[in-house]
Amino acid sequence: DLAMLAKRAPIGIRAGGACPILEHAMMLQELESLAEQLAIEVRHEPLVGPRGGLCRVGGRDLILIDRNLPLLERVELMADALSKMPLDGVFVRPVVLQLLENRTF
């Protein structure tokens, strides 16, 4: 998913020939920024068992991510979690929106 998307991404996300690690790091940063706009806390913690995901704690949305996961898996986990959230009234960069829409069933 992400590899195909990165090839079509605008220059702001894919700086001509940038390495995939940099592209994934930039996408993770974009997704974390979107989570912040949606008032969703994101925690990177060492997890045993599940890789992480979206949950609700004390009435607040939270995305837990195993910080030991490879960068691409963290991006995919964030995208999966955020694709379940309503995005009304929130600015989402086109490349991020496309990534999220590709995950919506």
C-alpha cells in the first residue's frame, strides 16, 4: 500500500528519490499530526503481544504503537487506526487522505 502510494505522492512527501525510510518517517509524522488535530493521543511503547491499535481509555481515544515495530508497520498501524475516525472539518493532506481512503472498507 504505502510503497505504491509513495511513488505517486506529491513532492512534499516524496522528495525526488528520497529513501523509503525518510518517506515513511515523514508519513508517520503526518499521521501523528492528524491524530493530534483529532485530539487522539498517540503513545509509542514497548508492547508484548499485539502490535497496537486504536482503543478508548477513560472516554478518550488513544493509539498505542509498539515502538519496536519497523517504521513501515508503525505507519500502517497509524493509518489503520485513523481510517476509522471521522475527518469532517479537519485538513488532511491529499497523500494522507489517499492512504486512509485505501484502508476504508
